[in-house]
Amino acid sequence: MSLSQFRALISSASIGKNDQEWFPKWLARYAVGKELQNGRFPVTIPLVIEFSRSLLHSGTPAWQRLQGVRAVEAYRTLVLKAEQPDLFEIKQVLGRLAAVERDSTAAGSSDIPDKELIGTIDPSEPDIIQQMRRELRVRRLALETERAYISWVFRFIRHCGSDQLAGFGEAEIKSFLTELAVEGGVASSTQDQAKCALLFLYQQVLSRELAFLDVRRARESERLPVVLSRQEIARLLPEFHGLRRLMFLVMYGSGLRHKECRKIRIKDVCFDEGHILVRNGKGDKDRITVLPQCCRQELLDQVEKVRELHIRDLNEGFGRVLLPHALARKYPNENREFGWQWLFPSTRISKDPRSSTMLRHHVGENFFTDYFKRAIDRVGLNKNAVPHSLRHSFATHLLESGSDIRTVQELLGHADVKTTMIYLHVMNKPGLAVKSPADGL
């Protein structure tokens, strides 16, 4: 009995929607290595116990092992038309184990080692840095955030002359942040980032409430974004080829940040609906943006290339990618599914900096940025453009074409329309009734 036939049977049976989705997957795992008997898979107590133990050895939690056994039981009932073997005792044991795991998780104690939960932390670093990293990772903050915050704490340690930061407080923080503004000449956003890092350290790691910080603020500068004209976009595009050309079109055609483009997953490109789902964007927010029709076929071709690469990885014992937040623990095998693979994958398998697991990451930051800079030089553009300028150009050109500013705000993912309104200052307004007095000379 094929899996497709089993799926048809459970879809007509009184089985929940979630089980209808997962039972065929569990049965497929159960069937591995088993010889068919009259075209059907055998179901015996020893085989089911062996199946459950194999799931245990692969790190599958008890509630999922229970679901796997229930899938085999459904196969026995619907396909084999039998009531034996009775799997009640196996399900009962797995149910008790699942309850214990659930209770321990709710109580904040997990049997999962810290290395799996938190990731590898260098024991040679100061204790306060190790505590900071642990707290950042428990809260699932981005790796870029961790690196930035840790960098500021190291600078604060040098400022204080000691890594025993529990003995310092508001006076030292005020002195450090004021020094950044006055002597360091940093931008206000940089000063804010340093302040956030130190507030996180004292409030979340050291559990201390800080008094009001009267800090000398860095000067806030209003800068207009660098926008490329349509003609400049047309001059730049022929300089890009292959994967970089596709990334160029997606960033300019969808208004994505460079990081958002690199982190697109296969499942988030919706060809039928004509949009791209941006997951975990800036501020950990999701949004929907337009899918450029000009590169639709190129995107379809890229999906097939990733599929071939993923199949090759699986055959070689790899094929895993990093999953967001706690999904990797909740669904241990989901990181092998094709839909979670990166649309723009790296050319090599590498070690994850936190868990030390061998994964295929997305392309690195320099893959596009370095090439973009060289392309700017080759075409002779005098603007100080970066990949983010493609996002600025997307917004400006939409407004020039008559798009509503609220629509552009949603496509860009801005929380405040005031942020989007900056593009009104740089857009080309035809028929502007202003004439330079010098033209009258």
C-alpha cells in the first residue's frame, strides 16, 4: 500500500488535520529498511519499539515519538484492517514521558544540555561576557545583536579598567556614553546602541535597576538617502550576472534590505500570489512585499537549482539549515525540509558559530557588497551608493509613479509613515514650478 493511498485513507477518516499532515511522514520513516509483505509493511510490537528507539536516538522528543506510533497504529487499522498488535502500552509509556518533558520545560529545567540550548561559549572570556552571551542566546536575539552588544561591553570594560562590572553603575555608564559623543564623535544611533547594550547588561544580566542617565547626547544629523535614478539602475544592471543579478533585481524590485534578501527561504517566495514573505525583518517583524515579475522565471530556475543542491546535500549526510528560534528543538528534522532551505545558499557547508553544527548557510554579506562597489566604479557613478540604495530607489521610484505613501510604507515595513516620508524629499517631481535665478542671467 503506497503512502499516497494511505494519505487518501486518513483524509477520509476521522483524524485531525495535523495528524493527516504528519502521519504519512512518520509512516515513511517507519517503512525505511522494511520488506513488503503482500505489498504492505509489517506491523509488530518489536518493530514498533525499534522504530520508537531509533527516533529517540535521533533526538526526537517523546510527544513526537508518540505521534509516530499513532501513525503506525492508523496504518494497521486502515490498511491492514487489523486490531492487533495492540500498541496501547507503548503509547501509554510515551504519553507519560511526554508529560514529564512538558512539565520540566514549563518549570524552566530541561534535560537538553546547555551546549545544544545555548551554543558554544568560550570559557576563556571574562565571566561577565559569558553571562551576557548566555542571556542573549536564551532570549534568541540575533547573532549580529550579540556581536554588537558584546563589543560595547568590552569597550566599557576598557573604559572602567576592570571586568568586575557589578561594582560600577550610573556614573561610569554616563561617563562612557558622554565620552562617545564628545570625544568619539559617534552618531546618535551608535550612542543609542551602546546605551541599549549596557542597559541589557545591568538590567537583564546583573538584575539591577538603573537610575535616570543624564547623558550628553550625540548630535542627530538628518541625512537624505542615496537614491539611484532609473537611468543609473539601467546602467548598473548589465554589470551583474547569475546569482548576483537575481539578488539585484529582488532588492530593487521588492524593496528588500540586503540582509532580508540573503535570508529568503524557498517557502517564502509565493509565485501564485505574486509576493515575497519577509520573515524576521528589522525589529523581528514579518511583512509582505511584491514579487518582481521581470525575474519570475529566474526565481523559478533558482528554486530548481537549490532543489538539486539540497538533494545532493542529503545524499552526503548534510542538508540541514538554521531554523528560527526554538523550532529546531520542537521539530528536530524540520531543518532538512526543502521549504526551509535558503533561496541564495552558500557554495559550501560551514560550521554554525553558536551550535558548531555543520550547516549550509545563505550567501555571506561580502558576496554582493564587494561586487556592488566594483560595479559602481566600473560604470563611473559618482554617488556613494551601497546595496541599501536599491531599497531607497525602490521606494522613491514607486512614489514617483504615483503609488500611495501608505502602500509604500507597508511594503518597506516602516512602523511610522514619517520614516517613509523622507523619500518625498528626494523624488524627482516633474513640472516643479521653481526656476533657478541663475538661469535668468
